Amino acid sequence: MAKGRRFVRTAFVVLLFGLTGCSSGLYPVRGTVKLEDGTPLAKGMVIFEKDEGGKSVMARGELKPDGSFQLGTNKPGDGVPAGKYRVLINSMDISDVPDEKKVLPFDNKYLKYETSGLEFEVKAGENEFPITLARGRRIRR
């Protein structure tokens, strides 16, 4: 009888890990992007990048009209490997205007990893990252 219970418990644990996706090494990452005044950023893409030991990982998620996003590494929404990431916001503006001259609802610094100042750590389990962006600075002439 004890063997039967052990088998059932073991089968349950294996099934549980299979259903939660832990065996894939990808963890759910969701969040919202809003401007300082609370207005959601309704268009664009959030991009996470990790570069450890010569292996680069990039995850991305398109913004929905309410400012929410869900990241995917291999396909939309499939999750992200654990680790520390730097983050940028892509405006999805495909015009020929250089990034630093684009008129965006947020500061242009968020267009590059080197200047965004956004960094997050993805951990095993559910991850929720609210992002608040400063408004763009106007250049006086």
C-alpha cells in the first residue's frame, strides 16, 4: 500500500511541474507601462535583454491599449528565463526621423538600454513589473 501512495504522490508532483511550465525554464512576466501622470502608454513594445557569459537572451512584449504587456522569449507570452535584465521601450515609430529627434509621449532616453535606467530581475514564479516613464523634455531654442 505504501508503494501505491508514493507512486501517486510522485505522479502528482511530476504532473504539477509539467502544468506550471517550470521545466521549460521560462517564467511569466507581465506588467504595465504608464506615463508619470498615470496615462497608459498605448502603443509600443517592451524589450528585456540579458547578456551573461556570452549568451544573449531577448524577450519582448507588445503594449496593449491599456498599457499592459506580457513578455515572450521564443513566442508571444511564453515567458522569460530567470536573471537580471536591462530594459528599453520601443516606440514602434518606423519613420526615418532619428530616435533622438522623435517627438514621443515619453523621454527619448527609454529608447536605448544604455540610457533607459530600467533594470529588472526575473525570478522563478510569476513576475509583475509596473514601469513609469518620465515625459519627454522639450528642447528650448
